[in-house]
Amino acid sequence: MDNLLFDELLQEIFLRLPPSAASAVSLVCKRWLILHRNCRSSLSLRFPSARPFPLPAFYSFLSCYPLLSSLTVVLVPPANSTPVFADAVDCFDVAETHSSLLSDHLLLAVASNCRHLRHLRFTPGPVSPSALLSLSFSCEHLCSLCLSSLHPLSFRWLTSFPSLKDLSLMDCGSIYSDDTLRFDSDDYNHHHHDLVSVSFKSESELPLESLCLSGIRAGDCGIGWLWRSCTKLRRLQLRSCEGTGDGASFSSFVRCLPRLQELELRSCRTIVDGVLLRLAEYCGSLHSLLLYDGGSRDGLHSFISRCRSSLRRLDLRLPLDLDNDHLSAISQNIRGLVSLRLQSCCLVTGQGLKTLSSAVQVGLEEFALISCDVIETEPGLLSTLGQSLRGLRKLDLSYNEILRDKELISMLISCKNLVDIKLRGCRGLTGAALLSMFKSCKLLETIDIKQCCRIETDTVESFLLNSPRLRQVHIEESKLTGVAKTWVSQKCIEIIS
């Protein structure tokens, strides 16, 4: 039979297999192994930091996958002593390194062997602009790039990636001296001799539409050039940032705001108020805002009251900065919400939530109340919210450990359009709540019931058998009976344990 199947037909079959079976076909014979590698478009590689790195083997390994369009290369912490560097088929030992030199060699190996790359996540260590330029020459169609850090902190190499739409830099804060960081000044070409043959424009319009930066310090050089060049930015994420760069970089940062559609600020307390103030003044296109662990009550209230954008998605984790006054301002000024997510909001009461739900009840499709004490302190709140929010499609009540069956069931009776329910860490729930779901939520497709210790295996089995539209379940594998596993396999339900 194997001789009757053409290579093209086998590859087409391999592409249609689920991930769990795809890795097994390469073990059948050498021919299947080669064909499987030749048609593989996505690969994830991990390596621990404990042994000498076989760089030639890395080159050879990547050469076996000529059609890769997506590649992930990640450093595993030293605590993991098991060498895992593979696509679940090929395994060999790899090594520790934190030097930018070795990171550059690894990146050059990627550039030499993966010329069809469109998505690259590369986090073994800091890389140099010269290595990134080599990558640009080989992977001219690269549209998404994630790096751990740069040495020196420079962004001029971005002008060599004409197709790059998405950039993520996990650590802008550098272990190097401030003098080292000044290589990205206007006379960059004169300082960095490795790039002397490359001519950079002093001002360039980058194609970037999505940008994620972590750890920016107030004195970091080169960030201002990046802000001035990101004229097409649609999505911006800032994490653990103390500033927006050196000198007048904040004024350059403001230039990115007018077209911004999505903004995420995580643990950026020192700059949140300034960013929100400018956002309210200059941005009229923002439709999604995520704000975690930062800001002030007055700054947030001012933004909500003055916001000119038609915000549709709000995700807030502000334990001591969000109260009923903010919810009241949202109900008055932001009426087009389709998604509202609140986490650990200790100062919010049931009255504030009821006022808000009455204002946004028509269009709200996603609602999250994660680890919020108000569910415990105000019985009957969920029932009232459910009556107002009858159009909900997604509900997240994760990590409310005191949530009881009666409270949840009373809400689900009113929310019959739910397709996604997350109850992770709700230790007070029992099987009664689960069994009520397939009666009230006929459209349910995804559910997360991990860490719900009072829900038993027999209840899970009954739930799976009676939920015909279910497609994905987050649950511990130990709670699946043999019958449940058979049913899951037959109905192609994805189990995430």
C-alpha cells in the first residue's frame, strides 16, 4: 500500500491529520519522515541551558524543514534538566548560553535555512542588529518577529524588513551600560562598524502595525526614533515600562496615538496617567483598552469622562484604583461596549455593576468578573446581572472560590446564548452546576472547569455526553472516564489539561 501512495498524496494526508497523530507518522519509515518534514510549515524548538551547544547539528536540523513559515526557538530555564529540542520526533542535546554571540549564530542558522519564514519567535538571548540585518536579507517576507532583547538597543535595522507588521521585544531594559545604549543616535552608522555598508534613513516610515515593548526605562536612547517611525501603528502593548525613552521621546510617542485601535498597559504606573491624558486628546479610533496594575483613580476617571473614542472592549485589573465612580462614568460615556473584563476589583460593589449592566445590556457579548469579592459579599448579584445581560456569549467567573451552584445557575437561566464559559478555580461549584449547563446553555462550545475540585468524574461524563455542540474542554485528564475519552475522540472534542 505504501508503494501505491504518491508523495504528494501522502503529504496531503499528513497536513489533514490532527497534531497528536501528525508526529507519529514520521516514525513509520524514513520516507514518511522525510515527507513529513518537507510539508511541515510550523516548528517549535526548546533547549535547556546545561550542555555544550552543537551548532552544526542545529544547522543540519533546520535544513530538514525547507518550507517552514513559522518557527519558535525558546530557551528553557536551567531547572529543566531534560534536553528537549525537537518537534516531538527529533531530539538532541543543546546548551546553555546567554551570550549575544551564540544567539547571533543561532539566528544566522535560521536565516540560512528558513527562507520562507513569515513568523519567528526567537528568545535564546540578546541579538545584534547585524544578525538581524542578515535575517532580513534571507527572510524578506517576515511579517511577525518576537525577540527577547537587543544589544545594543537599536531599531534602525527595522528599515530592512519591508513586510514586518508585528514586532515584540520582551526586554528593552538592558544589562549593559548607558554608554552602550547610545549607539542608536543619529550618527549610528559611524559607531557600529559591522553595519557600515548599510545606509539607514534618518526618518523612515515603518510598516509596523503591532508593537509590544517591555521594560523601557526613562533614559533609554533610540526609542524616540522608533515612535517617530511608527506612523501606521494600530496595536500597542507596553509592559513594566518606567518611561517612553530619553529626552523628548514622549512627544514622539504621542505621534503614534491618532490611528491607534488597541492599547495594553501592564504594570506601567509611572506613565499611565500621561498616556491616558494624551489618548483622550489625540486618539479617536481606539476601540480596545487593557489596563493592569497601574495609574490613579483621578487619571482613569478623567480619561473615561473625556474619551472621544468609541471604546468597545475594556479589560481592567485595578485592585485599588477602580471603584463605582468609574463604572458610573463608563455607563454614561462608553455605551458601545461589547466586552467588559474586571479582575481583582476590590472596591467595586454590586450597585456599581448593576448600574453599568443596565447601561450596556443591549450590546454586551463578553463579561468577566474574575476573583472579585463582590460575588461573595452580595448574594443574588449574578442573578440580577444575568437578567440584564441576556445577550452574553462569553462569561468568565474564574477564581471566585466562594461561588456556589445556586448563584451560577440563577444567572445561566437568563443567559441562554452562551458559547464560552470559564469557571477555572471555582472550588465551591459541584456537579449540580455543571449538569444545569446543558439544560440552559444549548449553544455551549467551550468550557473551562480546571481546578474545580468538587466536580466529580461521573458528572463530567454526563455533561460531555449531553452537550452536542461542545468543541473544547479545559479539564484535568484524571476526571475523564473511559467512556468520556471515547466520546471525546469520536466527536473531535479538544481536551486541554
